[in-house]
Amino acid sequence: MLITRDSVPLMTQLKAHLNHWFLMKDLGEPRYFLGLEVARSTKGIFLSQRKYVLDLLKETGKLNSKPLYLPMDPNLKFIREGTPMDQPNPYRRLIDKLIYLTITKLDIYFTVQVLSQFLASPIVDHMNAALRVLRYLKNSPSQGILLSHTSAPHLIAYCDSDWGSCVDSRESTTGYCILLGVSPISWRSKKQTVVARSTTEAEYRAMATTTCEVTWLVALLADLTLIGLSPATLRCDNQAALHIAANPMFHEKTKHIKIDCHYVRDNIKAGIIKPSYVHTNAQLPDLFTKIVSVSQHNLILSKLGIQDIFHTSKLRGSIEYEDGRDQVS
């Protein structure tokens, strides 16, 4: 059990109360909790899953494999047709473990989201792609998130979409990440539930989804006595979507997304969010909607504050991409 509070006397009182009714042992400040490793420094709190990754690599026999520098082949498009696996359970167990890794491994979130769509009937290509993720994890098993002590008390949300990215359904992919100052605290990659008829529609649906998350985070952080976070900056790289958010008039082309329009605009009026434009090259959610180049991949990770405290001298931008996939017999 993890207990947190801004008041030490209240925490002491709570632990004494729990200890009265249950047999408990106070282990002090957390260092390892359910596969999550916690390290403290003057800069902040560093979260990683290093032991979990190394145990997974050892279990799957990939501890001595050659590392790769992207979690998925950028030229690969997954389909449901292909050679089915004789035993799909190993694939399902592996994906379950990779999903747990996304607590700190933002860089594999998109790939795991794609692979998790085929749990019902995976094919050999899907298993090959899952094994490739393990070789990518071999590159930086101790990579994690730094929650900075000096982060400004301000929420910055980035939203993006990849229009019609699903080959089977042509549904778009929504991706967003939300930072508290410079520290990432929420991120997601998810297929949209309907087919968007334009990039603007896909981007606006992503904006509405991100607005929901921002609204929830503002309320949650207020319960933790962190107030004054509104308005949160909502950054989008689609000028048309930003224009729709600012325009109080509905037109023929926006009637089918009228609910999303109302929701976003109501939050703008309430001062919860403040939309702003961000250049496409500076879009952090590209990591959650598609596979980008190695240089862009590493640049986004650095902007998100993703670090590897066990390899501080490593220059991620100098690594060149090496293609190759594991094969399943």
C-alpha cells in the first residue's frame, strides 16, 4: 500500500489507525512497488521498471539479443489475415506484460496498442512484432520518467491524430500526452470509434478526447490540493480544428461532430482549456499515433523528459536505425 499526503502528521495518524486494525509494517519511502522502481534525487522522482524489463527479457530468451532502436517497423501495416498461431496464449501473455510496462514506457504505448487489437486471433506476424518490442526494450531497459521537483504548476496538453490509419476499418488513431510543467503525467493512444471523413474531423475528435482527460486531471489535482491549473494549454497542429473551436457558428461540415464541438467550446468558455497552435514538427503525440524516424523518436523522448539514469552519457540522437525482426517458426 502506498500512502501519500502533503501533511506528515495526517499520514502518521492514518498509519496508526490502519495499524490498529491490521497487522502492518512501515517500510518507509517506496523504492520498489509492484514492479515499479522509485529513485529520488535533488531533481525529482525517477520512475522506471528496469527489473521488470530484465526479468521479461530473461523469461523470453531475449536478454542477449541485438537491440533495436524503434519499437516497430515504420513500414509495417498490420492486417488480420495471415498464418494463424497454433498456440495464441504465449502472445496474449506477452502483450499483457507489455501493457503493464506502458506505466513508464511511453515509447512503446502506440505499438502495444496496435498489437493488443489482435489478441482474439493473432497471426505469426503479430508475434514477430511483439518480439521486436523486446529487442527495443533491450536498448534501454532502465529508461523511465522523471517527475521534476521544479516543474511549473501548469498543465500543457498535446493532441494529435493519424487519419484513417487502421487498414481494416479506416478508423483514425487519437494520441495525446499531458505534462505538468515538464513532467508527463498522462498519455494515451487509442483508435477512434467512428470513421472520420477528414483530417480536421479526426483532429477535432482527438481534441475533445484530450479535453475530457484535462478536465478529469484538473479535478483530481484539485483534490490533491494543487489548484490554479486552469486554463490548461491545449496544443494542436491543425489550424482548421482550432478555427472550429473558436468559431461559435456551426456549418454543414461540422454538424456531425456537434457534440464534440459543444463540449470543447464549453470548456474553453469555462476557462478549463486554452487552445493554441503548435507546429507539426513539435508535436509530441506523434509518438502515440505513428512510428516516426529514430531522430524524431529520440527528440520527442527528450522533450517528454524520458531519461535513463543508468546510462547518462548515452547520446540517443547519434544512434542509427537498424532494421530486422525476430522470426517465429
